[in-house]
Amino acid sequence: MRKLLITANLLALLTACALPFVSDEAVTNAVDRYEAAYLNVIGPSDTLNRDVDTLEDALITINARYVDEVNLDDLVDEAIRGLRNTSDSTPPTTRALNALLASLDKFSGYMPPETYSRYQQSLDGDFIGFGVRIEMRDDELTVLSPIAGSAAEEAGILSGDVITHQDGDPLSGLSLHDAVSKLRGPEGSSSVLTIQRDGEDTPLKLTVTRRRVELHSVEYKADGDIGYIRILSFNRKTGDEVEDALKAINRDLGGRFCGVILDLRNNPGGLVSSAIDVADQFLDQGHILKAMNRGNSFTEERAARGDSVHGLPMIIMINQGSASAAEIVAGALQSNGRARLFGEKSYGKGSMQTLFDLENGGGLRLTTGRFTVGRDLSFNHIGLTPDIRDADTGQEQLLAPIGRASRTMMCNPSLETAAAAHAQ
């Protein structure tokens, strides 16, 4: 990466690690109520003190860092409700914190220690799993795409598939976080996934085995005199991978390098720090983002001098699956007049989640900010509007929309890409 960034999520994480013990009367009263309910529902237990301490740890963090003011009594009511849901076979702390976090927003969640460890590994670019990029659409677990070379791809899972059940257990209605937790498991373990696919009257049942997935977040090529870069997600390697892609394209094209197509379609987001780094690589100046918490700005990021492609024309491809960190990049470049957006309106997730360690080894994924990008552009619950509208039916050649995007620049795609666009 071209520079070190003091980024929003890193700053928040460092601050979180330094949170002092808060002997606030409201917290103390809330924890006392929870402990009484715990004894009533669970009874005396060897894990009582640890479980109550974990709940207190979470409440202190939420009270200090959640994006909006919270009512601790309401939060403990939700935790107690989860605790009493004994039909749920998960441990008491998991039940309580799942219910508590779900009452805040659909992007906040609790991860038990094993799940939290796996999630941290996935941010490094590899994980154990089936190998699918997924999101919740209308309470349905929808596949954005199988990861190349993964078990999911080999089993025949396709973009647009809805995973309705795992081993007979329904997945609809869960938060994305809870669904991901259910799908994860040890390496070598298998599950039967029930798939609802458009055009198929009968659900498909596919057996998929979990294995290590190396997640390359960037794909690229020189297409004619255009540099085509697709970012699939934003992890800790993404900024470096984009930088490497630009170097490789520069080597291939040299003085013929005419423009860049940055493809962010079906990119569900990821690390804010990586989004800032990617946006900064294409900006010579300007505001990248600002994050607000409880009405106050707590971090702002501006571009450093130096555009990696020296002002060459840029098109960014987006669709309804472009969310969060992908929208940060697209919105910052659009708002600063650096790139035009091509495709469909984006998803509209303009909130930031920060990871906080808990003393039991688990973690919180907590909404701590709402973004504006570029010149104070907000996209939360709205999405980004493309400058050039283009509907991808999903039934056309992969190169066709890329070819249509290339027509909007004074550049020349490959003959194959141009032909695909004209064939539609």
C-alpha cells in the first residue's frame, strides 16, 4: 500500500481495547437484573460468573460505542428474553447476546470464541468453509457467487441460488451473521444444503464438504487497452492486490493504457480500511469518507497526493449486490468527480461495524458509525445511483456488460469483449 492509514475501524478497535471499567449505576443495575434472571432460568452454575462478566463486558462496550444512544434496561430485557428461550440449544451467553444484539440492528452480532477466531482468519484472506459469497435478501440466504476452486463451486452451487436449509434446519429469517455461523464448521466436515433455484420446481439437495478456501479478492486483466479490475470483497490483502494489479496492467499496456474499469458488482463489502486504501489509489486529492457516531464525526479520511493511473478515465460497475465497503469506494470516486458509475443502484449499506474482543474469547461485531463519502454523500438505505444505467439480466455472456461499460470510455476493449456487447 502507498501509505499507512489511520482508518476508522482500526481507530475504533484500538479505542475499544482501551475502554476502562465503567462503574456506572445503570450498568450495575442492568447486570444485577441479568444475574438474577440467569439464576432463575439456568440455576447455580460453574460458568455463572464468567457468563455474567461477559454480558457486562458487552453492555459496557455497547453503551460506550454503539452508533446511537441505547437504553440498558431494554437491552437487558432482550438478553433475558434470549436466555429464557431454552428451545434454543446454544449456550446461555450465546442465546442472551444474540437476542440483545439482534435488537440493535441486523448488522450487529455476537460471535462465540470459535466463530470469532474463524471470522478473524477470513479477514486475512483464508478460511474453512464451503466457499460461497452470500447475503440476506428479503430474509433469504442468497448466493452472490461461489468462490473459484471452492467446494461450493464443485458441488454446482450458482449465483442467485437461495440456501434454504442446512442438514434440514431452516436458514431463512436469520441474521447474516447467524447464518454464516451455522454454515461454518471444522475442516473435512460435510453438510447437505437445500437449494432453491430459479427455474427449478423442486429444491436441490447438495452435499458439500468444508475445506480451506484461499480468498483472492482481486481479479484483473488487460482487455484491449483497458485495465479491467474486479474486486470481489475487501479483506486485509485487497489494497495490495489492487496495487499489484495496476502494476501488472501497466507492464502489459505501457503507453497504450487508456482507462480503468473497476468492477464492484456483487461485492458485499468488508474492511473499511481496505476500501479507503483502494479509493486513495485513484484519487489525487479529496474527501474519501466521514463517519458519524451519535451525531458527532469521529473520523475523516482524505486522499493523499498521487493518483496511481494519473487521471485516466474510470468506470465503476455496480449493482444491487454492491454494498458497504464497495459503496465507499464507488461513492467517494463518484462524488469527487473521479469516476462514473455504471449499472444498477447499489444496496445502500452506509453503516460501519467494528470488532470488539470480549474477555471470554468471543467478540462483538457492533455498528459504530454511519458514513458519508466524498462530498458528504450519504447512501445508507438509499444506495448509489449510477451515472449510466445498465441492467444485467444475469442470463447474458459474462463479457457483455463489461463491453457495454467500455463503450462509455474513449478506449478500445478486446475484440472478444466488443463482440459480446454487440451480440446482445
